Amino acid sequence: MQSSGTLHVEMKARITAVVAATVLSAIVTPSFAGDAAAASAKKMFLLKDGGTLYVFEDGKMALEDKFGRAIHLKEGQSLETVDGQKITANGNEVARLDFLLRKGHSNH
């Protein structure tokens, strides 16, 4: 039979492990949300406004805002990357990007 001191230490260790696992899962889970989009993109550019421009294999582009939402992209729209590069939009693959971003949040 174990002493109450030993049980107390074991209980603290289990609680600490559960709390740590919960915190880590909360930190790691959001990173999976854009994995499908990132894997599908030929190139990705971080934009000055906090968004991300995805360029797919077919040359079409899609725009994600700084909140992680696929948003409308105007054909010919000028976008500026964080390093000052100017990119002219080609296409508006908002539906494709929306599907890919949501793929990380569901069981598809």
C-alpha cells in the first residue's frame, strides 16, 4: 500500500500531464488548418497586410486574409509582399482556397 504522500505526488503529476497535453493540443491544432492549402499551393507569399497569397500549379491565385479566411481577389489586383515585392493577381480561386482551409477543421 502506498503512503498518502506518494499518492499526492502521483496525482499532481497526472494533473500536470493532462494540463500540458491540453495546452499543447490548443497550440498545435490551428497549424493544421492551413496544411491542405499550403500543400496544394505551388508558392505562397506573406503579404504586408498580414494575409497570404496562394499560387496554385495552374497559375491561379487565392487570397487568405490575416484572420485565416479565404477572401475575394480581383483579377489584376496589385498585392504587396512583406518584402515589398508587387504581385498582380491572376484568378480568384476563393472557393478552392475556402475548401482547403476548411479541410483542416473537419474530418474530410
